[in-house]
Amino acid sequence: MAETQQVDDSKKAARSERRAARLAKEIGAFAREHGGAEGQIAYIGQKGARIVLVGEDGGWGDLVAPDHAVAVSAVEKAGITVHEDFDGDFAAKVRTGPYEWTRMAGIQIGGPKNDAGGNT
């Protein structure tokens, strides 16, 4: 029984390592495309951990890792700076466009209305 557990643990560790390597590759591609990148890891419950990336040009994106340990491993492999919180100078680097204003903040600050009828 103990040998079976060791094999299962070994497979799980190998799977986690592959996921971290794949995420690190995606983080690296994002960083190259945006002149560098910084990140922040946020716990999102059973779904895992969210890696928020902000490029030097203000572009941003995110990736989801199956758990916090995989997320930490991925950002370490990618070699990016990781912030504890998404606030202050780090948050100020994010540049939003028309899509974000319309979808997330437009209604509250006088942007186009997003109603069920499709009228704007």
C-alpha cells in the first residue's frame, strides 16, 4: 500500500512540475511580448491560484494554476518579480482600454450602457 502511495505522489509531483513549466513558458512569452512583466498570485479557492501579469507596457493578463504551489513554481521558473498585493505602484502600471471601461466600469462612471436589449 505504501508503494502505491509513493507512485501516486510521484506522478502528482511530476504533473505539477509539467504544469509549472508550461505556465512559466506562457509567462515568459507574455513578458517578451510586453517588454517584461511583474505578477501577483491570488488564491481563488478550489479552482487554484490566479497569476495576474502586468507588462512593462501596461498590458495585462492572467493565468490560472491548479494550486498555489504550482503558481509559485511557475513565476519562479519564469523569473518575474512577484508582488504580495495588487495595489499601489503595481496596480498603477495597468493600462485599460475601451473594452475594460465598457465591461467593468463603464456603467458606473458614465460609459456606454450594457443592457439586456443590446442597446447602447
